[in-house]
Amino acid sequence: MQNTAIAEKILPVDSYCQSFPRIQKIRTELLLTSNSICLERPCLLKEFSKSKEGRTSKNQHPFIRRAKALAYIFSNRLPRIYQDELIIGNMTSKRIAANYYPEGGSINILEDLFKLEKRQTPLKLSSKEKRKLLSIAMGSVFDSIGAKALLRPDRISHFLNFFRAKRYFVTEEAGIGHQVGGYYNVVHHGLIKVEKEAVSYLESGKSFQGQQLTDDQIAFYQSVKIIIKSICNMALNLAEKAEKMANSAGISAKRNAELLEAAAACRHVPYHPARSFKEGLQACWLVHIAMNLEDFEQGLSFGRLDQILYSLYCQDIEQMKLTPDSAIEILASFQLKTCETIPLYSDRIDRFFSGNGVAQGITLGGTDEKGNDVTNELSGLFLNAFDHVRTREPALHVRVHEATPDWFLQKAVETVQLGCGKPSFFGDNSIVRALEGVGMTKAHARDYAIIGCVEMASQGRTYNSSDAALFNLPLCLELALNRGKQFSKPDWSQRRLGAKTQAITQMTCFEDVVKAFKYQVEDSINEMVKVIGWLEDSYRIWRPTPVNSIITEGCMKNGLDITWGSALYNLTAIQVAGLADAGDSLYALNRLVFEEKRYSLEELVKILKCNFKGFEILREELTHKFPRYGNGITEADRMTQLAADIFSDTIRSHYNSRGGQYVPGMYSMTCHIGFGQKTGALPNGRPAGYRLSNGLSPVDGSDRTGPTAVLRSAGSLDSSKWANCCALNMKFDKKSVQGKAGRMAMAGLFKTYFEQGGMQVQVNVLDTRILQEAKKNPSAYPGLVVRVAGYCAYFNDLHPSVQDEIIERTVH
Amino acid sequence: MKFMKLDNQQNTDLTSLVFSVQHFCMHDGPGIRTTIFFKGCPLRCTWCQNPESWSRKPQIAFKQHLCIGCRTCVDKCPEQALSDPGYRNADKCVLCFTCVGECPSTAVVRFGDLRSVGSVIDELEPEFPFYLNSNGGVTFSGGEPTLYSEFLVNLTEDLQNKGIHISMETCGYFSLNEKAIDNSKTSLKKLLSIINLVIFDLKLFDNEEHKQYCGTDNRQIKENFTTLAKQKSFQNKPGLWPRLPVIPGITDSRDNLINWSDFLLENQIPFLTLVPYHKMGESKRSWLNTEPGPDLTPLSDEMLKAAQDLLESRGITCYAPGEEDWSLI
């Protein structure tokens, strides 16, 4: 279809004023439902381990053991179908709940057991369920990956680090998740194709390379058969349930037909190739549920659904089975399904990952493998559908390149104007370059999709533990200035946290400081990589992921589970918090001590140790008058680049046990708040305990020259090493970017930013007054969506300190 | 902070006094713009929210709320002109701006830097791509930018050579027939022939009222508007867009609105931006030790709507700032 024709259809939001009562009903119901914890999964796991099958499987190969346990969950969980929905399949046993993963970090919720209803993000659980939760948690203390990897005498201090979370926070302890599966194959080839491959390998007894299958490979192909069968069982159970409901009393003829259609779909997909647009979405959804039940819920994403489903969409439109309007309704129903799941965090952990989101990403627009634009009508319809749901999930991502059609960029910006912090924008040029830099072919890099919030994968080909850990970069500077100890307590009273680097008395030039800083970064990263390595070992034995393996290229060929390194591309990514704080601090330190010689290094460190007490004048000067990153000032931006490079180079020198490279991401979730509380005063004037800078954003309040300068600074940084992307947060007052003029301006901003080498940007359009009121009176503002770091959250779900940050962040 | 410094250009180089350069402005013409605020204004509208724009001299302002009471300004003043932070003896002060440079918390600030064309362009240049990608550009504002017409001609020519769209906001009080303050009349005429868009402020139609509230005669303003409207009709340049601040009890009277609508129709300009009165600049008066502005009732949505309805009933299409349909010009 011609671009102009699409534009006419999609652009004006008013022409889609048709509302869908069905969608509004589902949405309202979801917003009014209290969140809970689902105990079905751990109960089924326990049931299985006590069963005969379970007991015998204990002595079988880890692949088989794991596949059988998961198969038991898939086959025996109760199907639930909710009113009005067009895409069926329940994520948990409740309408909105967190799954409990004994293998992961779910046990942390016990910290809040007695205040579940009173938390910032309340969880509703009956007292009977609470007792059950306690018994499940206590009964599975040693089942978690963290415990299996670290509860040993020589590793116990690393186990305790999960609770200290100063230098880094290893999220991989909870699960790996974070995947963009090969949904193209799921939709167009069905799981039957993978199953046939497994059967043929087993029958021939020969591997892809023509060698005798090893025991591991045989076990793997068997696990593939087991898991596919159980996914089909899950779909069949849903189909039966839908048929039963269709024929029950009081069901309207219309709903009867819908339910029977859904049942027919579930009897067909995901085993067989989808026959229609709706079946395509149903197939994706069913496999997505399996992915959620397998590992854990974070960052499980769908990839480029506008590309994957486009041919089915066109076919249905041509055969008059579908109209753009009915497609919007189906897409909206699909998007609402993603609201059924939440993560399970205790209040303590919530400070690091606030927002209750799991970030189920959908990527729209972009190019084909040759670099030609492939934005299509469906890309726009996904956004139109979101206009109707306006919920925290899913995460919507828009790819921008030179040939992105204007109508699409405008449409995406129009969606941003709704004020839900979506979609976020990604620059194809920088991203493709960064992915090629870690060994991807250009064609594969161009087929990237966003994992969760901002991370990147070549869809269906990558196993990226993209959120393995978060890293506190400014702390390394603190440690570098105090021989590995923190400023907060007298040196004699604390254990050395970092490495024993050169004493400041012996540092004679800026390069000496940088050297010590770099050494501290290396030291922290070495320790972190060691811990992650132990976790990886545990994953291979205790938590293989067969579902992930059947939808990721490479695993079938290699005949090994994805945790064994069989995916085409393997990566582990570490995210940095406080990047701008580190950069600005290096700048300030260099200028004060070495350029202007106003203080000796000893004097400066003394000032930092007493948290600027008695030196308020200096702190004011540093805060207001020193150049900072984010104002288009080269000398300041250069130091942030230096900090980023030190981190990136160190990270990239490591390899995980799957043979993949470690890569950096410049985003911080809300860890910059948690880390900030544990970090001492910094040379850029930041007082001890204050939150750190967020992702790629400038330090709060230091973007003195406005948003264009922030984009100039961010776009000027060399992002070619950031193979796990970055998050640049911008916030606009609703008034400043409303209407057509606001749309044109924002589109102009993003276009320029990406032309200049920008990688990612996300925008909150909001009214500060509304946020202040929402903080005072949360019940009056349900469903107020804001963008936190890489992800969106309901404002009321945020930790109060995070709410404050959202309010205080400079309003442009 | 290279732009905070006084530009010590040779006398041969053209300079102007600028008190602010603001990027990402969206209410002063189409697209993403940078607005340059020039210092000095011939009018003294009682409701003015930009007292720092009045004087043609650099000024020192004191922002009490940012002061941490460190007294650095007092201690460092070479003339001992300060008795306390914010208490500056204007007779002793020689405007050396030491206090501005020394204040750690930016409580003491300078309004008005001498800027050369080159230094302004250097500051704007990194923003060019934003203008070009959004059909935006640069806006001259003030104060009254026509006070620096020779400077502006140079700046405009340089920017237009780079493909940048230029607009100017004016109070309309300038003379095309007499020798202007800093330059020859030809430069102002030239400026008005090359610039892309003039955003023209209209305030009070009645001359006596204008004298009372804005401090000057308004015949010249109307005459200039008509000249520009005519010029637009046969040269198609510059675009002309009128703006009216809606000041409760002053500019929103029935007579004033009716007179202006007739005037606009006579000039064949049937549209207008209504700028709602706000009090956000009130604190700036205290920074500069200027006496407080009049205690006006805040403008309610109803009052704004009433003014708009009246104008629209007489054939004038009204716009809110930033929502103009620039294709009309």
C-alpha cells in the first residue's frame, strides 16, 4: 500500500474515535483488579516432584528432568478464560498475579509477608494462601539458583552481597528471562516443524555435523518432544474450556462464535502454522505463556510483530475476514493480555526495580535485512490499538531510520502525547553498528528487536542475558580515592570493599586517578563475572529452558539447551548506573585539583569524606557553575565518554561460560536510587546518599540549556560499544508539546538526535501538578502511566522516592 | 560558560546587548526555535513580566531564593558596593560583575551580555539541525529587537545563508522615517525586507490608554503595522502575524477588542494570537529591585473565552500561542 494511503488511514486519532466497548470493559476490569500472587506453579512443581514420574526423573538427564517438570505444569494448570477477550490463555491462576518461582528469587517476598496489603504495591492474599506461601517458600529455600550456586562456605559472602547491593546487583540470580523468541517461526511454521526435526535427529542418531548423537544431545531432542507436547496440552485444555463456555447457558450467539473460534485456534496453533491474523497472535500468546512459566517473567518479548504478522493481516484483509478496525480490536485485546502478569519484588528490591513492570516488548517499524524501510500499516495499527488500552504493559518500541515514513514518526509521537511514556524510540544506525560490533552479521543486526525495556537482540537468534546485573560506576571512583574503602565510616572500622589501589598521596596527575578508577572498575567486574559464572553453571544443571531453546536459532542444530551456549549469538549484559555522575566527577576533580590546583587531592577527599560539611560554597559552585554533561559542552561530555569507555572496555574484555561476550548497557532501571543511597559524596557536588544519575541522562537539574542540548550531548557520545543499548529519559510538560506543533517539534527532535548518532530516547509527557496531586491522593489517579527508566509503570506503584524523582526531574 | 563572559570585541565589530538565548522555544514561530532576547524596550507596559528587558544597559540581579548567605559577593566586591547580599549601592557599583562571577549558587546574575554576530552564530550553530528538521528557526525577541537593526541585518543574512528561517517579535514602536538610535534607518528597512516573519504585538487601541498603560503614543505602532501589512500584500514578505496580550481589565475591554478587530480586517489580517496574562515573571521584579507590578485579577478561562468569542464573532480567527496555523501567512 502507498505510504500516503496508510497515512490517511492511520494518522488522525479522531478518525479512530470509534471506541470498542469490549476493550473498555476488559481494561476497566483489569484496572480494578487487585494484584496477587499465584501459587499454582510452585504447587504443581511440588506435586510433580512427589509423583512417581517426578521421583524417577530425579536421576535422569537435567534436560529431561526439567522438561518433565515444566510439562507437568503446562499440562495440569487450570485454563481460565475471561469475559470478552478475543485472545485467550491465562498467565496465572488469577486475573492479575505474580508467578512464584522457587528456582528464582521469589523467596524475597517473605520479607513483606506481614505487610503485603499495606505496601506501595499491595498484594492481596488470603491468610490461608499466606500460610501456603510460607510453606512453599520454606520448603524450597535450597531450590533457588542463587542458593545452589552460592550457599557454600567459600561463596557465602557473595550470597550476602545480594542484600548489600553496593557495587553491583546481580539480577541473574532471579532468572534470565529477557528474550525475543523466534515468533516468525512459531507463527508461520508451527512447533510441528521443530518437533519433526527432533524426531529425525533421534531416528537418525546423527547430529547436524553427521556425528553420533551424544547423550546430552539425545536428552535434548527428547526434552524438545516432551515440551512441545505439553504446550499443545495447555492449548487443548484451553480449547476444551472455551468450548464448554461457548455452550453454557446464557452465552450470547456472538460470544459463542468467538469462543468457538478461539477454541478452534487453540486446537491448531502453536503446533501448526497460523491460518489467520488472529491465530497468529494466539500462537504468539500461547508460547509467551510457556516462556513465562519456564524461566521467569522479566523482559520476555514478542519482537517485530508488525513484520511477523503482516502477511496474515494482508491475507485476511484481502479475503474480507478482517478490517483495520477489527484488527485494532484484536490487537487491543492482545495488548491487554500482557497486563495479567506482574513481578514479585519485596519492598527492598522494589527500590531497585520500581514500577511493577515486566516489559513485554513489541518492536515496530525499521528495515529489512538489506536496509529498506518495512514500516507497514500494521505498525501504525499497533499504536492505534494502544490508544485504546493505555496500560503499563506492553512495552512499545519504534525503530527510526533515514527512510522511516513521516506518518509513522508522527503517529508514534502522537502516542507519546497520550502521556503513557510510550513508545520509546530507537536509532537503527547506532544499534545496527553496535550489534555488528559484537559479531552479528549486518542482516541479523538489521533484524533487531527490543528485549524488554531497551535491550537489543537479533530476534529469534540471540541468547542475551540482557539484564544480568547492574553496576554502580561512581562507587568505583569513591573506592579509587580511598584505597578500596568507602568514605562513610572511618577507614579502620570497615572491611575493604574494593581493591587496594594507589594511595592518593602518591597520585600526581589526573591519569593516576583514572588508573585507580579503572582498576576499581575491573576489580568489581571481575568479582561480578565470577558470581555470574557460578550462576550459569547452576542454570545448566537446574534450570535448562527447553521452550526458549525451541524458539531460538542454533539450539536445534547444536542439539543442546540454550543455557549450554547453543544459540547463534550469546551475550551477557551489564548495566551501568550513575554514568553522568562519574563523568562530571572526573571533570570536576581534574579541574579543581590538577588544572586549577585549588585543592590538593588529599584536601578534596577530606571534603568528600565529611560530605561537603563546611564546604557548602564549593558544593554550590560545583553544582551550579561547573560544566556538566548534557549541555552540549564538549569538555564535559568528553569525561562522560571517558567513564563510559572505561566501563565498556572492561566489560567487553570478559566472556561468559556460553562463549558469549559481556556487553554494556547504559541504563539503570531504578537502581540509581538504590545504589545512590549507598554511595558517598562525589567530586561533582553530589552529596552522600543522593540518587545517582539515571541511564544516559544528565545529572538531575544539570541540563541547564534544555532538551536540544541534552540530545546533542547524548548523540555526540560514541555508542558503538553499547551493544545492550542505553536509556535517555526526557520529560516534557504536557503543555509544551501538545497539538500538532508539539508533534512536529518532538518528531524534529528525535529525527535530529538519530541523525547525529543517537541510540535511544524515551519521553514522558506529563503535568507536574497532576503528579503532585497523584502522590498526595493516589486513589484519585488510577492508571496514570509514567516512564521510569526503560519501562513504564503506574505512578501509584512507584516507590515514594521514585515518585519524587519523577516529579523533580527537570521539566522542559 | 563562555557565553557568560563579556565579549570584548573591537569597536569595529557590531555588537548587541542580549539577556537570554533560549533553545527549544515553540511559541515564537513555527517549529523548534531558538529565541534571542535583546535588551532594551521603548515601552513600559504595566503588566510586563520581563523587567530585565527594559534597560539598554547590563544589569545585576539578585535571586534571594538561591542565596546561601555565604557573603562571597560582599567580600569580593572591589568597590565595597555591597553591604549585604542583595544590598548593592548603585552609586558605588561600577558594573564590574565580580559578584556575578564569584557567587557560587548563581543567586547573583547578570542580565545583558555584549554579543557579536559571530558569537551568537557560534552558539546557534549546533542547533541548526533541529531547526531544519522541524521547519523551525531563530526568533529575535526582547525587549525590542529593532533597537539593534544593523546588527540584526548582519545576523539575519548570515543565518539565512545557512538556510535558517528568521522571525522577529516586536512591540511595533520603531521609526522607519527617522534616524534610529543605533544605526541608520536603512538598516531597519532592510531588516524588514529580508526577515521571514514578524510577530507584531498589539496592545491598546486607544492612544490615551496606550500612553497610560504602555507609556508611549501608539500612532506609530499602528502606522508600522499597516506599512508591514501593505508590504506583505505586494512583496509577500515578511509574513505578518499579530498578537494581543489579554490583560484583565486593560486589554480585554469590549471597545479595545472591537477596535482591533476592525483594524485587523482593514489591514486584511483576519487572525490573531491571544496571549493569556500570567504572573510568572512577578518574582523577576524583586530580583531587579523593580517595584511590583499591578495587582491584576488572574485571567480566568471564561474571560479568555469571552475575548475570543467576541473577536471570532467579528471575523477574526484566534489562536493560542504555539498553536498558530503558520500556513496562513
